[in-house]
Amino acid sequence: MKITDVKAFPVRLGGTQLVVKVETDAGIHGVGEAGLSNRALAVVGAIQHYRELLLGQDPMRIGALWQELYRSQYFEGGRVLTAAISAIDIALHDIAGKALGVPVYQLLGGKQRDYIPCFATTNSHSLDRLIADAKLLIENGWNVIRTWMARGAQGPEGNIFEPRESIGLTADWLTQLRETVGPDPVIGIDYHHRLSVAEAASFCHRMPPGTLDFLEEPIRDETPEAYESLRTMVDVPFAIGEEISSKWGFLPYIERGITNFVRIDVCNVGGLTEAMKVASLAEAHYIDLMPHNPLGPICTAASIHLAAAVPNFAWLEIRESPTEHLPFYDKNLFPVQPQAEGPRFPTPELPGLGIEFNEELALANPAGLGRRGFLRRRDGSVTNS
């Protein structure tokens, strides 16, 4: 079996997705998804470059092809390249699973759990709505709830964010939320890199111990030493890693005890091949995975297979719940895709990823040049988005 084509589909249907299809001369194809969806055309360029390296290759040589793609260009890594490699690697696993007639997790060591537990997100803009959303989720069986910051993007264009205006109110809301729901539900918050070390510490100090079970991405991740400094100031568990694009990037966070949950993104880190290596590093340090999953059904499916195959797993992010409905899970674009059963996915049994992709519909809905707006402070300066 040989690879005959590698196609990239930047799709604008609901949200922006970048789907990659790898075709073979055996009539078997695989699909993958790349992260960096707002920089899709940059990733398309990398995929087109990699296509020339892949034509005529044996798609079953997944690990060797990963090494060739990552290491053969001298300037290794970077998020654009690893996003492209991720999509290709996931598609190759899809091909291998279909060729062997087994789900992808069988290629990763076999099933370790019967279902994949998920967490839900609520983006409430008032305390009353936050408490109502949490009660709704709990009533529907969700016991892991992630919240969003109070006073997020403001202003007439929705592009103003002042951290100090947010942290006090958010801490008050979370304190009251914990008092309302009691000790059992898991509560976390995503601050989406929008704080400094001092702001993150002030935020945590405004809540009683035990309010939060995890604080996700409070500051940017380029400097592990900054997180180490924050670690000395607060005792809330950290969930870090959605932007980290290799096992080398994760290494200091895992080995130095900086993070408590690994927020790995299988569509950015280098696909399933690299994700399994990060999972092993985390297992050796008794750290569970909590995969980042903000994209479509392919990312969800790949994350499900990863979760099924590793021993150290906490919860999978899913953006479809009683309190959130993102547009990525289009059933016309993906007529076969994973189906959740309340707050969990059953471990799949279909060969490969268990995904079907409507290529014609994708071609009819191309995505253009992505542009994500950035946030500003009230004084006009740029801040983290």
C-alpha cells in the first residue's frame, strides 16, 4: 500500500476546521485535523510541502514517517509544522486501523477503559446564570464543570479586557458557586493566558482553599520559570499545555512538577504518535491527561482513542453539553462521528477513527484567511487573548 495523495480542506462550516485526507492506492483513506484553525492557510502550506515527501510512501510506517516529517528539514518543530504533522499522523492512524479492521486505540496498546468521561463548559455572564448552569449540568450527570472568567471581553467591539476588573468578581462567583454545589463536583476555570503571575496569585488568594479543583492556563506558557514562580505562591492545581507543540515543550512542566493536569492537544502536539509519548512522560510522574479539544469531530475522535489507550486520564473537553453548543459537530460534513452519551463517550468499535467526511461539502464551504481579533487594555495596549 502506498500513499497517492494528501489533500487539505480548510472548511468554513459553523466554525473553521482544517481537515486533511490521505489517500492510498489500496482504496483506503484516512482523515486528520490540524489545530491553529485561525492560521489554517499557513498550515495548508506546510501540508502541501509534506505532501511531496509522503507520495509513494508506505502509510503503515507511521512512526518513521513522523520522524521524517519532523526531522528532515533541519529547522525542526514549531506550531505550524506540528499542526500539519498532527493532521497527517492522525490520518495515517485512521488508515492503519481501517486496513487492519480495528479501532485506532488497538494500535496504541488496546482499550483501558469502557467509556471516556468528559467535562462541560459554562460561559455565564452573571452569578445567577453560573449557578443555574452548574445545577443544570449536575442534574444531567455532569460532575466536572469548567467555568469562564467574569468580565471577559467588553466594550462596543468586545475587545477590551482588564484583568484586575475580572479577578475579584470571578473569585467571588466561584466562592459562591462552591458554597452552592457543595464539595463533590469538580470545578475549574480557564483564564486563557490572560493573567500575569501577580494577577494569577491575587486571584487564587481571594478564594477559600478547596474552591477550585484546577486552574487552567492562567498565564502564557513560553517561560516555565514563570509558572514555577506562581507555583510557589498558590496551591491550586494547574492544567497546562494546550499550546505546547512537542514532548520537549512538555518536559519541564512534567519533570519539574509545574502542572497537575496535561492539557495536551492531539491536533497540535504532533498527532497520536507524539501524544502517546507525552502520556508516558506524564504517567511516570503520576500526572493525568486532560486533553484540549476545541475543534471538530476528528479531533474529538482522535482524543477519544488516545484516552481509551492510556492509563493516566482524567477528563476530555467537549464543547457540546446542556450549557454549550458549538457549531463544529456538523452532521452533514461528518455523517459518521462519535456520539456522546451524556457526560461521556462510549469507547468506539468502528475500524480506524470511526469518522466519515463529506469531501464535496467541504469543497463547497472553503475557509479563507483566518483572523482572530486580539484584546486590548483600556489604555489601548494589546493584552493576551
